[in-house]
Amino acid sequence: MTRSVFRFAQWSISQEKVAAVPQITHELECVVCHDSSGPCRGFETARDWAFRHSGLNPSHTAYRETAHRNWRATLLE
């Protein structure tokens, strides 16, 4: 027979607040071909990529945005 010990603990989760880590990045993905801008610090950079992509591929007019945020879980004592 195996015995187990479980410890119940309280955790907190909050946005990462390190200067070197961007608060949020944006990524736009073409719904037609699944090409993407990659993560960008500013939405305008991802948007500009989408404009160029649509200009080169006139039938590619639908995009999906993914916003990336960094979070940290902390064990409460």
C-alpha cells in the first residue's frame, strides 16, 4: 500500500512586473494561410504586417489576434 501526503496551499497569480519583460505582446495570424506577424511589442507593428500581407495576397483579408501576457504564480505563506 502506498501512502500520499497532500498539502493544500493558497496561491496568488498576477501579471509579471519585470522591466525587461514586455507587459503585453500582440500577434496577428492570417486565417487563410496561417502565416503570422510573430509576437510584437506594439499592436501597430502587427497591424502593419497584416496590411503588407493583405497587399501581397489580396484574398487574405481575415486575421486572428493573440495577445500574450506574462503572469507569475506565488505561493502564499
